[in-house]
Amino acid sequence: MNLRARHGRGSPLLLLLLVLFTSGTRTEALEPISTTIAVGMAAALTGFLATYQNIFYYFHECCRPEWISFNKTALKTDLEQKLFGQHVASRIVLKAVNGFMSNESPKKPLVLSLHGWTGTGKNFVSQMIAESIFKEGMDSSFVHVFTSTLHFPHPIQIDTYKSELQQWIKGNVSSCERSLFIFDEMDKMHPGLIDCIKPYLDYYDKLDGVSYRKAIFIFLSNSGGESIVQTALDFWRAGRDRSEIQLKDLETSLSLSVFNNKESGFFRTSLIDRNLVDFFVPFLPLEFKHVVQCVMAEMKARNLDLDQDVADQVAKDLVYFPKVDRVFSAKGCKTIDSKLDYYTKD
Ligand SMILES: Nc1ncnc2c1ncn2[C@@H]1O[C@H](COP(=O)(O)OP(=O)(O)OP(=O)(O)O)[C@@H](O)[C@H]1O
Ligand SMILES: *[C@@H]1O[C@H](CO)[C@@H](O)[C@H](O)[C@H]1NC(C)=O
Ligand SMILES: CC(=O)N[C@H]1CO[C@H](CO)[C@@H](O)[C@@H]1O
Ligand SMILES: [Mg+2]
């Protein structure tokens, strides 16, 4: 049921204004007592209009704290309880978003770049961030997702895309400075397009009268994924615990591999050069035990009885790499949905 969609605007409001207007024009002809009554009525109406407006705000999403306010507890518990095997990413994301959202006057928008192997939780985490800030989560009209292959598929139309994208971002931020932009498949995005959003990420007070300092930009990509896997594998081979992996173990290899990768349009640009990205967030490849956790979470979400054996079976059926050691799930926690169907239907 959608309350907001059914909520009619305007008409009662217009009627009230009309009444107010006509009573106002007649005032001079009336006696003092009537005038007092008219003034009283006007006051009552103003009060009513304020209430009406509040009711409207209550049902209709708008750029106000009722609809947009950061809930740190929500993000923290989501990251702790729903995200598996990503201790590095989890820590950075909480710190970054909390720091930014508690700053009344940030100097630049928050720019996060999420990197890692497929199916490790990048979209999942951006969804958590959206839900912790916007009451409507990903459905909010202030959350904008751009997928390179979907929105900007043809390199030939790059110039159209450029001006379109710039207009969108400008229009969206003008109507709400707390806008969230998620760019998916950033590694497949045309470098020219990335260049055209660069100004919005920078330290400007205002551009054409619009301030972008309270917006959030999240870039998702697989670039750097291989080097993250390599680091995780080195730890595993050295018999060290996964939880010992720290950001500094991944940082250099990450930015180098991303920067040097000629394939990825993303970083041939000067996003890194100019330090426009505030945080690089590495996502580790997932192991068997994390996949089992994902399956159990999916069972819970579907209200199925939790069955460890089935979860193990589903996880065992996935492909792991490298071929010899079979340490990491090739598709992370993706495709578990359909696999679970197969095991739970007789
Ligand atoms: N680390 C994780 N913890 C819990 N669930 C996860 C994790 N990673 C992935 N999942 C589950 O798998 C689904 C797919 O993951 P997601 O879309 O976030 O992957 P991704 O990192 O964006 O991959 P890709 O690079 O292919 O886009 C999620 O909706 C979530 O249910
Ligand atoms: C923040 O999130 C927590 C956990 O989801 C919830 O219990 C709490 O009510 C929320 N706080 C506000 C102010 O919405
Ligand atoms: C006013 C404005 O430009 N709005 C745009 C915001 O972004 C979406 C895409 O998510 C566009 O479709 C809107 O036109
Ligand atoms: Mg994704």
C-alpha cells in the first residue's frame, strides 16, 4: 500500500486560500468586531495551513530532516550483522560516513571508491549507506544510481551523455544538497564522462551558485580486485589470519594496480592525482565460511528453517579459486539465490 501516492495535493489548500483572500478584501467594509473575528480566523487558518504543510511533509518525501538524517547505530549494526568477511571495508565505511555526516559544513562532498572481486558486497554496502541516511533507502528520490553499461552504453554518444549527466547532477543537488550518487561499473565508464563530473567532487564553495559540499558520491568497480585477492592469498599461504589484513597492506597495491590498469577508464583520469577520492575501500574475496553465512542469512530472510547442512551443500557447489587451493568463491555471494531454490524445492 502506498500512502504517499494516494495523497492528493493542492485542492483543499486552494479553497482555503480563496476563503482567506475574499474575507480579506471585505474587511474594511465590516465593523471592528467582525474585523477581530476575521483576524482571528486568519490566524486559525495560518495555523491550519502550517499543520497541513506538516502533514504533507509527513507523507511526501522531501529534502528535510524528517526524511534525511543519518542513523549511525543503524549503519553500524547493519555492517556488523549483515556484512560478512569485510572487516577492513566495514571499518572505513562507518568512519567515513559518520565523520562526513556529523560535520555541519564539510569542505567537499564525500567521495568513496569501493573496489573488489565480484559478489563481495559493494552494492550491498552502498544500499546500507543509503538506508542509514534516507528513510526511503534506495527508493528515495534523492538517491541516484548510474550504471555505465545501462545509462551510458554507446561511446559514440559520449557528448550527449556528458551534458545530460552534468545537468542531472546539477539539477538533483539544486533540489536537495544531501543527494547520494552511486556510479556502478565504474571500470566500464568512459574516461571522458568521469572527467566531466570531476568539478563536482572538488573543493569549491559553489559552482554556478550550487554547492555540492553535502553530496555523497560512491564509485563501484572491480578494478584492483586482483591485487586485493593476491594480498589475501599471500596472507592465507603464510598461515596468517584474515583478520590481520589491514588497510595499509592493501592500499599501495590497490592504488598502483588501479592506476596502472590501462583498461580501466576510471583512473586514467586524474581523480587520484588530485586526491578527489576521499577513501578507497577494498573488499576482500569471500571464503567458504562466508558463503555459508550468506546462505544462512538468505534462509532467514525467506523465513525458511535454518539448516546448516543445506547451507554447506549450497556453498560446496560453488566454484572456488585458485584451482589448487580453492580458497575464494569465484562469484562471492552472488547466485546463491537461485542455488538455494534448487536445494529447498522438492
Ligand atoms: N560480504 C557479504 N556479506 C553478506 N552478503 C553479501 C556479501 N557480499 C555479497 N553478499 C550478498 O550477495 C549479493 C550480491 O552482492 P553485491 O551485489 O553487493 O556484489 P558486488 O560486490 O556489487 O559485485 P559486482 O562487482 O559483481 O557488482 C548481495 O545482495 C548480498 O545479498
Ligand atoms: C536508528 O536505527 C536503530 C536500529 O535500526 C533503530 O532502533 C532506531 O530507532 C533508529 N533511530 C532513529 C532516530 O531513527
Ligand atoms: C532535476 C533533475 O535534473 N533531476 C534528475 C535527477 O537524476 C535523475 C536520474 O537519477 C534524472 O532522471 C532527473 O531528471
Ligand atoms: Mg555490483
